[in-house]
Amino acid sequence: MASSPSQTLLGTQPRHAGKLKKISLIPFVAVLYAYCAGGPFDYEAMVSTSGPGMALLFILIVPWLFSVPMALASAEMATAMPVEGGFYRWTRAAFGDFWGFQCGWWNWTGTFFMWASYGVVLADYVAQVTPVHSRLVHWAIAVIFLVLVAGLNILGIRVVGKLTLVLLLLQMLPVAAFIFLGFSHAHFNPFHPWMPPDRPWREVYGVGLALALWIYSGYEQLSTVIEEVEEPARNFPRGLAIVVPLAAVIYFLPMAAGLAALGNWQEWQTAYLVMAGRLLGGSSMGLAMFAGAALCAFVLLDATVLSVSRVPFTMAEDGYLHSSLARLHPRFGTPVLAIVISTLFCSLLAFGSVTQLIAIYAWMRSATSVLTLLSLWRLRRVAPETKRSFVVPGGKAGLAVVVIIPSVLFAWALINSDPASRLWGIACLGLGPVAYYFAKRRQPTANPAASPVDVPPQING
């Protein structure tokens, strides 16, 4: 009789058993929030694009249609299979080696674009306070930030968790002051008008919604470090339950406060909260909000490096990548080579603009997220006996809602992306099967004995 996925996934001890450091719930919540939100910055263009009413409505509605389903799916899978590598290994268990490899490869290589974009954003912030005279200097500044964050991640998840918690608390000080000032000087209805009178509906519901989906994505991504969290089957769902509403509140309140005080919705563009702070509280408030925005970009980068570096680490454990990527630092318990190589590739991409990098990454991210959702459905169907301490409520109907609605929203966002990103996004996805061919040729069979993921025959077939 074939064993269940939970038995096969958890019954084999991986090479990293006992070597990984662990963090408790509170720093994990900080890292999870940092990855999924980071703070209330860089989404302000939604206001002028979709109108203040629709922008605030997107902030309130999208979590229920998108974040909550992704969080529910991630919570169930995390309690069924709390293994390092998270969604990559869930997909491999559900659909076999080929799709498991695609999920890991697309996420790892795709995140190079987002990883690089955060370095570029931090360089952009530096350029706002001191002259940057050439593109090469701008690139060098971005690379310095990428290397700095890589070094912090080499020191381990405990350092990242504690630092992220402190930086987020510091960031919330100017944000809280801005919210107080905004509502104290409220003179306008923040929901008026609902939509710009001269914008086509496709732009209102396309670009604005796509931006809302972007700021509310990522709730499955920290599953890659699940074995580095204390009591993962308990704390991962708890962390998701805290972060989803927290992100919505912190997105909504500063936007509503700024619009209520200023009413100048047509002027809201990316990073406008810094200008809004200056208008409300003078240069000191503007500088404080600028510091908050810079901290937002920093913690986003820090949490991204933490999450993504575990993908090549676990893929190497499974035999798809060179075994050197699976080595852990004897003191810090981190995959140093995986972090270094990833940082090198990201540095090469830091010459691009933020919009270009994010647009390409969206295709890779959407593909891996949809595979994660489908893995939930697949394993529910073929392995119902797997023990789950948390189950998506609603039976088959609830499962259908959780899988279908986010997938449709992903498709809508990609359809409304610009033609250049569609071309490059599809091209990058096409590299996945090519990489799989060479990985299998280098090592004809993956190495299940080296990982906690033995895929049962009835699932693989």
C-alpha cells in the first residue's frame, strides 16, 4: 500500500535536519509582513489611475478576493507539508518532477527581477537626497544595497527577523504621525470621486486592479523557510491570519488620511506619500516619510532574499542543481552560496528600471502562485488522508473559490500588462523547460533520498 504524501514528505530526514536556525512567531510575522507589504508606500499611483474611491475600494476588497484565498491555501498546505522549500516542494509532491522544477525555477529566476528592483528603488531614494551623476553610479549604489542585504541574510534568519521587526517599528512612527495629521486636517471626502471622469474603464479596472493585486501578493512565498519557524504547522497559519488584515489596515489608513486632508487625488503618483507628508507637516514630516519609504524598500529586499535563497537550496537538495548550493554555513545555518549566486544575477539586472523589472517578474510570480493553488486542489483529490491541522473551509465549494478566483485575477492582470512585458515574461517562462532538460541530463534522476520530498507513485503518475 502506497504511503500518503504527508508520510513520505515527513518520513525521510533531509541533509539539513537539525542544522537550520529557528525564529518564533513575532519575528516571523515581521518578516512575513515585510515580504507581503513592507509598508504603505509605492502604490499611490492607484489613486490618480483609478480614482480615490475605486483605489480605496480596491484596498478593502482585493484582500478578500485575493490575499485571503492565497493565505488559506498556504495555511492548509503548510500544516499538511511543513517542509523547507514550501510551495516548490508542494508542487513537486502534487504534480511530479517536471512541474515541481518549473515552480522552483520560475520563482528563483523570476525573483531576480524583483530582487534587483528593490535595489534600484533604494538607489532612487539616494538620488533624491544627493546628486547621482551617471547610470553607472546609480547601478553601483543599487549593488551596494544588494550586497549589504545578502550579507545580513548570510548571518541567518534570526538576525533578519530581529532587524526587520525593529525597522518596521521605526517605519510605523512617521506613518502613525501622518495618519494623525491627515485625519486631524480632514476637509474632503476621501472616496470622491469614485473614478476619474476621463479615464477608459480598462485603465481604471485594469492598471489599478493590477497594482492592488501586486501589493497584496506573496502570502505563499515565506513557506520556503517553513522549517526555520518554531512550530511551523501552528505558527505559519497564525502569521498569515495576523498579516492579511494588518496589511489592509496599513495600506488603507495613510491613503484615506492623505486624501481627506489634501483632496488632490489627481497628483498622486508613486512615492507621493513623501510629498503629502511635506504638505501636511512641513519638511521634517516629509523627511520622516522619506525615511519610512526607504525602510519599506529595505525590508522588502531583506525578506525577499530570505525567502528566495531557500529555493535553489532545496532544489539542490533534491538533485536538480549543483550540490554545493545545498551546503549550509556551519555557524549561521544559511545557504551561503545560494545567496551569493542569486545576488550576482540580481546585480546584473540592476541596470533596468523598476517598472520593467516588476512587469517581467509578474509573469513568473503568477505562474508559481497558480501552481501552488492547483497543488492544493490536486493533493486534496489524490491524498485526502493526509493529516491537516488546518483545512480551507467550505468543502469543495470553498476549495473551488480559493483556487479559481485568484487564478482569474492573475490572468486579468497579465492580459492588461504592456506588450513588452508579455513578450519577455513568456520568454522567461519558456526557459524553464529548457533548464529542466539540462538538469535531468546532468543527473538523470532527481535525488529524493537527499530531501524530505519523496513523491508517491500514485501522485506522480
